[in-house]
Amino acid sequence: MSNILELNQINKTYGNKKALSNITLDIAPGRIVGLLGSNGSGKSTLMKLVAGLLHPSSGTIQVTGKPVGLETKSLVSFMPDCPLTEKWMRVRDAIAYYRDFYADFDEEKAREMLDFMNLVESDRVRHLSKGMNERLQLTLALSRKARLYLLDEPIGGVDPVARGKILDAIVKFYDEESSLIISTHLVNDIERIFDEVVFIREGELVMREEVETLRLKYGKSVDEMFKEVYAE
Amino acid sequence: MTIEFDNNLPIYLQIMQYIKRQIVTGTLQAGDKIPSVRELAAELQINPNTVQRTFQELEREEVVETKRGLGRYVTSEERKIMTIKKEMASELLERFLTGMQELGIEEQDILSIVADAVAEGKGGTTHE
């Protein structure tokens, strides 16, 4: 089958600051890919480019063979690192908002996920703890029937219990026909759900490897590899 | 199921070992159905493709078999299970002997240490 995502020699500059340089990457269907890098390495920029929220300075991006644009926005579900919901909303309003906004939103799946996440529809979004809010954002993102899911720091700043729950939900609810890119700098907790990892540092792709190959080849965990690559 | 993973080693090898151990200890019996890829992945919080690979390897070794449309089952051949048991026993033995040799214990003494331990009933209390 053809690739879900293809990035070809992507460059992105903000003013005269280089955010990404010469990134070439392809992702096959059914893969869970870890996008790893320290803060400011370019992870979020890369995701926003794929989501069509930013435009590359040069290079091309294709989702299921189509250039990023209006058409691909219905193929890509993006969970940004800051919530998209409004403060006045209750959980049920957030669900309704997504349902109205996205034709591919699966309300039944969303309710099933809310239940799994112990979220209550009448809860106010602004009263949710950080961990519960992450759970809500993940529910919203994964309830779309997309081909590519982009999760930007889904476990950033939540406690280990909530982290476990979020990982559970990702493995349980993701659709095997699609692919998932998860950015994080908290590698240890999440490395077992990846098929492959992509390391970016200062906007450059420094390594890409199947995680099981990496363990076999170097006898190291992804976390140890991460610490070596990003040692200062 | 609970399993402590070592992230430094390939995960699929660890799950293979884990399932084999469950088979030889009788937690999983000959002919038992084993969980689906999805179930096991969710339970262990690991990548479904890793579980898939584990099952493929176990099938290749004929430890599990797929019945079309029904799922995967532990082999019903007792002989196969005995083979796994022997393999695991010889791995244990090898580790034990290496450890004793590193301690500088003579072969004769190893034999008597083992004989004494068995006589004192030390077996069966601690295993990894």
C-alpha cells in the first residue's frame, strides 16, 4: 500500500531562524511513530506543517499521495499541545463542537472513549485537571475517522497514572488502517507503543529506526538512545 | 497478565518468553485460546505490531497455531510443550553453571552442592 505521509526536503524558516531543514520522511499505514526531540527541536512545527496550519518555506508534503491542502485536512486529525476547546464549554459541548466541525467525527466512539477515560459529559472543560483535559483532547482527536493522527505531546505534564490511561486509550482506540505520529520528550513511558522513532534535533532529522531493531542493534532502550543523542 | 519489560531488549522476545513460561507452568494449557493481538497490546500497553510479530514467531516455532476464523491456540501437542520445557531448563542450567564457574567452584563440588540443595528441599522456592 502507498504511504500515508511523505515529506520531501522540507525547509521551514521563521524570519531568519531556521526551524526545520531538509526533512525527508515517509510513513507507511498502520504505524505508530514517535517523533522525539527536546523542546524547540521542531516537533510542533513539523506537525503543524503536516496538518496544513503552516506552509513550508520549501519542499513538498503529501498525505495519501495528495498535496497538503483543503482536501487533506479531512484525512488528518491533529491534537495540538494547547487545547482547542473553549472555556465556557462542558464536555458535551466539546463533543458537539467537533461533531459539527468534522464530518468524519464518530460520536459513538467518542462516548465510548469518554466512558473509558472517566470523563463526565456535564463537566465543565475549565474545571478539568490537566490530566483530564489531555484525556478529553485525545478523545476528540481519536474520534475522527482520519488516516493520520498527529498527537503533539499527549502525555506532557500529566501524572504517571493519567499517562498510563492515555497510553491504554491510544492502543485501544487507534485505527489499524491509519497511522499515528506522537511527539514527546518523555520517552521512557511511551517507547513500547512505537513501531519506529524519528529523532529531530535543531530542526534536522538525526536518526530514524525501528524500535525493536534499535534494541537489538545497540542493546539500548529508546530512552537511553534519546539521552545520548540529546546530551549537551 | 503482568510482565516487567526491559526496554533494552526487543519486546517481542520478552513476550515470547513470557508466553512460553505460561505454557510450561500450565497457566496456559495445551489447546487453550490465546488473546487477540489487540487485547494483548491493550493489556500490556505495547504496540500491536510488536504483538503480531510475537505471535508470528511463536507460530513459526509451532508453539501456537492459528485456526482460520477462530483465533490462535496453544499447540495441542504435548511433545512440543515438553520441548519448550527442556529448552527453558537448559537455559537455566547454562546460566547456573556459568555462574558457578565464575565463582570458581569445581565440577565435583557443584554436583554435591546441587545434591545437598535438593536433599534440603531448597528447590521450588525461588525461581525467576
